[in-house]
Amino acid sequence: MTDCMQTATSLTLRQALQHRIDNKTKPLGALGRLEEIAMQIGLLQGTTEPQLVRPHIVVFAGDHGIANTGLVNPYPQAVTAQMVLNFLSGGAAINVFCRQQQLGLTVVDAGVNFDFDTHTNGFSGQLVKKKIGYGTRNYLETAAMTSEETTAAIEAGKQVVADLAAQGCNCIGLGEMGIGNTSSATLIMSYVTGISVDECTGRGTGVNDEQLKRKKETLHQAFSLHLPAITASQSPLTILQHVGGYEIAMLTGAYLKAAELKMVILVDGFITTSALLLARLINSHLTDSCIFSHCSGESGHAKMLAYLGAEPLLQLGMRLGEGTGAAMALPLVQSAVNFLQEMASFESAGVSKGGEI
């Protein structure tokens, strides 16, 4: 199909969707953002009757070498594995929200410094082992990953999404877990957006004022160390290789594959959006598939969203990660699809439209 034909088809579909939205029993625009989401999903799926099938949250977990220094995080690296075990026993916030909303949940070991038992109790989801390594290297000394590891992690993220799509899932929320990963996200954000490290740096898992000062100093050092290689390469994969994490690389791949498959993507918080910044450099149309679930309480996230021109659905002050913001937004997205599918039209309900009374 030529570009002109695609444009005409898209315009016709947009007009049909708008007609369907406007002819529901309500004043024009009365459902606000829900109408915008219904339009977005209809265009994405190429139909006036969009639907969400087997919505799913995927949490990618990985450890970071920088966390072992204690310079950027108040919690030890071991907490990553402890939290993954909490996921697998059904006790984390994301487990609660997924149960509440009947969401599927997959936890991916992208590179945690721990070996998990395949047999889990109290966990209704699935554990997927895609471990690239037992935590990245310390990027204060060297690149966090090799180019081969970076590529392998991206491909693994793509495969996780492809496997879910093969099971019928067409709506995915992406989350993460990794002590120290707000620091990687901060550096990625600064490299991509040009916003200073100071403005990008937040408190992460709750550093105090003195720890925040030390965190900023550490990240300035890392930023300067890797800037020559990143400037020379001008590649998002180089940024990822030098200061990213296995879970962030898998998130990047997951975004790319989900967009390729025209899945509805629920974007979570600060770390997951940093991966989106990189994926968007590879596929500039990727955000057409994205619904931004919330604005994280992590200070840099609002600046990320502004850079992307994105308007989040929720403002709850959440900064937990795990895909929790995406899970909280899912009912709103489902409502957008449901009103389009189930709400009566003026004609079918015998209700007079404005100007017809």
C-alpha cells in the first residue's frame, strides 16, 4: 500500500471512529480523555471496534554494578533479589493490583545477582529466565555491558513480548525492578534530552539530602566518563551499553516489539520511560502505541513526559515502579474501549441529539 493510500485509509478510519464516538448518548467531548484513548486504540488496531485482549504486566528485573558502591542508593543490591522473591510469593504491590484487576503478570530475570527456583508458591503469574549476567559492571569504571550483552538483552525483551502476543495478548504494561536503576535512568535521560544531570536526578528509593548530593556528584562523574564514546557513536545502543542495565535493555526491546505488533503499551514510571526514550530514537513512531499511565513522584519523570509531549492519565505521586502505575491506569483504558463498544447511540436509544429537541 502506498503512503497516499495509507493516509486516506487512516483518515477514513479516523472519521468513522469520530462519528461513532460523537454519536454515543452524551454531549460532544463529554468523556474527555477517554474519547482520545478510544480514538488512539481504534487507529492503532485499525478498527472502529477496538478491544483489549488478555492485558498483561511484565516486570523486568536486573542488578547494577553501581549499587555495590553505595554511592547512589540507600538499599543494598541484595534487595533486588529479595523483591523478586516477594513478587514470586505474591506479596508485592504489583501482585495486589494484578489480582484486583485480573491482569496477567510475568516476572523476567533479566540479570539479577541470584538464581531463582523455577518452582514458586503463591504466585499466579510466570517467571521467565532471560538472565544475561549477574548484574552489570560498575559504570564508574567501565561500560555497564558489552555490545553483545546489550544486543542479547534487547532481543530477549522482544522475545518476551512476542511470546505473550502469540498467546493472544494485545495490551501490555511494562515495569521494572533493580536497585540503582534510577541512576541509570537519570544518565540515559540526560544524554537523550540534553537536560543537566542535576535536573534529572531524584531521590530514587529515598535518599536523604546528603545522599542526594553524593548521588549527583557520582552521576556527574559517570556522565563525563562515558560522554566521549556516546558523542562519537551517536547511537542509543551506545548509551544503553555504557550506563544502562539488563532490565532497561530488555524494556527497550519490549517497547520495540510491542509497537511492531501494534499492541497497546501502558508506560509506567521514570525507569521504564528512560527505556522508551531510547526505543523512540530507534522507532520515532513508537509513542503512537503508548498510553502514559501516570506521572511518577520521581522528580525527573515530569521533565521526561514534557520532553515527549506526553500527558499522563494519573497524578498519584507514586514512584514505586514494578509496573504499578500501568496497572492502576488499565481500568481507565478499559473504560475507553468499553464505552465505544457498549454505550448506546442516539439512534439506538431513541434519544434526541443536540439541536433536534
